[in-house]
Amino acid sequence: MDSREKKFDHILAQFDQHGVKHFVSKLVVGDYMDLDRPRLCIDRKQNLQELVGNLCQGHERFRRELERARDLDIRLVFLVEHSRNIRSLSDVRHWKNPRLAVSPYALDGPALYQRLVTIENRYGTIFYFCDKSRTGETIIDLLKHNGRPYYIRIGQKEKAE
């Protein structure tokens, strides 16, 4: 787990519950990685609003991290804790940004969706979404199955890794 990660007690509790050993260190990209698969990193975002902040106010830093992952051949997977209403990237199109009430320049759902699709295509990353109550379990699942969450693997025959 990256040493700069914040508000992660709920994740550590789930790691402990599942018997996942963990330690804190500075990571090159992302927030979580498995030492057995160092070319896969998970970058957790607390919600869509944090992601919008990364795209707007912290754009250069965010872009540098995407480029660093690409240059180092690291698959960077974003896991966004939002709500049960946002389960997939396509659901982002219907998101109502509360900041629109304050600023007409705030990103709305369709604009955010388009930017995230562009990022996936340009940098080879992917965005997944989960409820905060399942973040730790989802991180474990993604790291264990090469960045493919359970709902994508359902009905597919797993290949031995």
C-alpha cells in the first residue's frame, strides 16, 4: 500500500479479515499492488468528485502518473468508491455533479464519461467502481485476477496463471 494513501482503515480491516498481509511503502504509481504482480497497480479514488479534481485542478500530476505507468509497462487500474448508483463507466454519463449548482463550468456526467473513455484508450488503463463497503475485497479481487473484477469473470473459464 502506498505511504501517501489516505483514509484507508476500512480497506485494512477487510485485508485483515481476508488474511491479506500488507505493508506500507512508497509506490511508483497507484495506491495498491501485489508483490507477485508488480506490473499491476490499483489507484483508489474516494468518489467521482476526487476524480474530477484530478482531471481539472491536478491535471498535470494525474497525466504524469498515467504516462509513468505506461512508460514502465504497468497496468494502472482505477477503483472509484462512489455509490451503488455508479457501477460501471457508462453509469458515469448519468452522474449529477453537485458542483454544477455552484459553478456552471463544473464537469457534468457526460463530459466526465468522455474524458475517462479517452484516458482508457490513450493510456491503456481502466476504471472500475465499487461501494465503499466493498473496496478492500474489490482490491484483493482485482490484484488476484490480473485487474479483472469478479463480475467480468462470471461464466468465463479462468486460465491458469
